[in-house]
Amino acid sequence: MAEVLLEVRGLTAGYGAGPVLHGVDLDFQAGELLALIGANGAGKSTLLGVLSGLVPPTSGSILFAGRNLTGARPERVVRAGIAHVPQGRRLFATMTVRQNLVLGAYLRRDREVQSDIDRVVGYFPALGDKLQRVAGTLSGGEQQMVAIGRGLMGRPRLLMIDEPSLGLAPKVVETVIEVCQSINRDGVSVLLVEQDVVVALEAADRGYVLENGRIALSGSARELQDDPAVRKAYLGV
Amino acid sequence: MSLFVQQVILGLMLGGVYVAVAIGFSLVWGVLNIVNLAHGALVVVGMYATWFLFTHAGIDPFLTLPLDAVVLFAIGYLVQRGLINRVIRAPLFFTLLLTFGINLVLINLFLLWFKADFRSVTTSYSGAGLNVGAVTIPYIRLAALVIAMLLAGAVGFFMNRTRTGFAIQAVGADKDAAQLVGIDLRHVYALTFAVGAACAGVAGGLLSTVQAISPTAGEPYTLQAFVVVILGGLGRVSATVVGGLLFGLIEVLAQSQVPGLGAGWSNAIAFAVLVLVLVLRPQGLLGRLA
Ligand SMILES: Nc1ncnc2c1ncn2[C@@H]1O[C@H](COP(=O)(O)OP(=O)(O)OP(=O)(O)O)[C@@H](O)[C@H]1O
Ligand SMILES: [Mg+2]
């Protein structure tokens, strides 16, 4: 039995005008690549926001590596080993790529930041000659790479990536997803949020389907790919 | 000709004061999105601090500047952490209202402690100046200009070369993204406001050597800082330096070269500059378009 990394129970949250999440349960084994799929407005980003401390939960609990992170502030969550790569990249647009990456290591006091930048470039060779470029001037795909790289710079145990494929050409999506898989093979657990269900289930070990703030289905990626409801709603077959 | 040169020099020196006053105001506005109506009152805290140390401890006013900075840093941190952080996510109007209130409270405290009397800091070198041909450069104003430039350099270094400076920039650029790399928003907000207040304190210390000190002496400086930021543009120290020096020049030259515009017209000139910039170049001379 693998170690339980993340255990979410009965999570409810919203933005004031009624709840968006209605009692979400989620179990995450260390080392997994998990896909979280769901339609527009289902609450996927909200769930990540609650996990990373940006959105306060109204009830429920979050246990990460044995630690209670329910309602913890974002800096505590980062310190505990969770990185959240937000939807829409959200880079520091007027700073250079290098500065973005260095800020990703903000809480670390060691001297290995440079070697971790090298590691990010190892995953994304396209960034190699762009470290001094202003982040806002990069292409969408490159910005997504920087966003993931910035998340990696905190040396997380769990990397949560929100819709990396958004607005990218299929070729670039493929690259980004492949890197997510190799990051996962290198020992980082990955929670991949995607609207592109084909891509997500192709890459993942297991998946959760979020519908209107509730987990409607969960199972191995293969099971979900074959599930008639999933096929009808998300794969269009 | 030498009169014109004299005016240009005086304008730059006045501009130096404006730079000092506006740096902290610009930082707080750019990062926290707060137009701090209490900025002028913080400048006055610096004036009284220098006056107090000079009068009661005999410390040279220029040597009191680091102390002013430390005192105002502490006050700024506490005010932001204890008060403004509570409404920071509210619309701009609420923070305006709150800083307006803080301004009133400070002015009333000054009245309570120092009465409405005018006070001044007069040193042995107060009237002295450097004579170059027909042009006179007052020592105190020259020192104020130099110190203002050093202050600008120090803030620029802090913002662009240090870990904390980058954290402040990150918060100014994207609060959520900043939190996601582990930056403690409440602390960085308070630090930013504290640095802004410390700059106001230094500006106040400088100003105490060239003007009378009274509870409301800071009022014009809030407006002038506002104009400097609009003129230079928001978001970088160099923009404030350019805006401040230029505004000082405009004010002195307009008053001396345009017939009919005397010393009483300073607010009208500030307002004219404000309107012109907003119409012709709303992002300011060096500002980034939001
Ligand atoms: N900051 C916010 N303030 C208020 N309501 C919000 C906010 N963010 C999201 N919502 C609302 O919460 C609901 C869930 O949104 P969320 O962004 O979590 O969905 P999502 O599954 O990530 O959708 P998408 O695939 O479009 O990103 C939506 O109805 C949305 O309008
Ligand atoms: Mg989303």
C-alpha cells in the first residue's frame, strides 16, 4: 500500500454567493499522476485554490503528508510541499524568466537555486536561451513552461497544474504533457486539471470527474476512458 | 542669463525635495494600489522628529535622517499591519477614506502635542551658499537634492537587487501568483507601506531645514506627490526621479518667467500640470501602460 499523500474530506467552499464546492472527497497516493476533469465552471480551479490556501474552505479537511492544512495560509502550504501552477500561467510579466524562476524558490534559503534552474531547463530546453527575456514577451507555450518551472523551483512533493493546455497548439500541448509525465517519473506527484479530457486521461494513472462542485466519478484512467457517461459528456462519442 | 541659470538650479533643487516626498507615495500606490492621503502627515512626522532631535538633543538635522527613517518605518509597518490590511481588498474608495482618516488623526495629534505654533530648524549654516559667478547655490538645498538622489538610488537598489524588493514587485504585479510562490502578503504589504513611510520621514527631515514646521505643513505635499507620480508615471523609481525634478523645474520657471504667476500660484501650476499630463500622456512620461 503506497503512502497517502493527500486526503481531502467533505470540502466545501465558495466566494460568498453560495458554495461552489459541495463536500469534495479526494485521495491521492504519493507518486501518482492524477487527472481532475470537469466542464467549465465545475469548480476545478476553486478546488486547487482551496488546496493552496487562496480560497478559504467553509468546512471539510485537508490532510497533506500527515499534516493538517485545512485553511492554512498559502506560504504554509508552499512550505509543506504543494505547488500550484495557476490557470492562465499568471507569470510576473514584466520580470525576466530567470527572476520568475528565482521567485519560485522564494521560501528556500539554500544555495542550490542555480542548479534547480538548470533542472527546469533540462525539462524545458526551449527556455535555455530565454532566461533573460521578459516573461510577458514569450509565446503562450513558453509561458506555460515558465509557470510550471516556477512551481518546480519550490521543490514540491505535489505539483498541481491548472489547465496547461489552454490556448496552446496541439504540438505544444503534447510537449507540456510529456514533461508533466517525466516530472512525475522523477518522483513528484502531479495533479493535472484539464478540460482536454483525452489528453488528461492519456497521461494520468487515475482520474476524478468534478461536476457542479461534486465528485461525480473516479477511477483509473482506463476505467474513465471506457465509462459511457464520460465518453458521452467529455469525449463526444 | 545668469538669472535663468539660477532659476534652473533652484528648480532642480526644489525638484529634489519633490523626489524625496514622492518616492514613498509612488511605491505605496504602485504596489498596494493605495493613494495614501496621509502621506503628507507622515512627512510632518519626519519634520517634528528632526526638530525634536535637533532642539532637544542638539543633533545636526542631516544626521537625524536615519532616525527619522527608522521611526517612520516602524509606524508605517504597524499602521499597515494593524489598520490598512483590514480593508486592503475593499474598493479603492475605502482605502482612500481610511488614509484620509489617518491623516486627520495625525494632524490632531500634532496639534495636541506641538500646538499650532510654527517651529523651525535653524543651523549655523542655514543661510550659507556657494557662489559661482552671479549664481548662488544654497548649501542646504544642494544637500537636500543630493540626499534625495541617494534615497532614490537606495530604493531602486532595494527594489531591483534584493529578494524582498522582488517580493514587493511580485505582489504589485499579481497578488495571487505572489502568494503561490510563498510570499506572505500581509507582511509584504506592511513592509511596503513601512518603506514608503520611511521615505516620507527622510523627506520630512530634509524639509524641516528649509521651511516652517506646523501640524498642517504636509498638506501640499500629498498633492505634489500625486502630481509627480502622474507626471513621471507609476511603477518605477526612475519615473519618480524624472517626474519630481521636472515638476520642480516647471514650478520655479513658471513662477519666475511667466508674468503674473507668483509664489501663490504653486497649487494652480500643479493642477495645470496634472490636467495636461492626464490629457496628453495618461501613463506619465516613463510609465508603463497598465
Ligand atoms: N474569484 C471568484 N469570485 C467569485 N466567483 C468565482 C471566482 N472564481 C470562480 N468563481 C465561480 O465559481 C464557479 C467555479 O469556478 P472555477 O473557476 O472553479 O471552475 P473551473 O472548473 O475551474 O472552470 P474552468 O474550466 O472554466 O476553469 C464558477 O461559477 C465561477 O463563476
Ligand atoms: Mg479553472
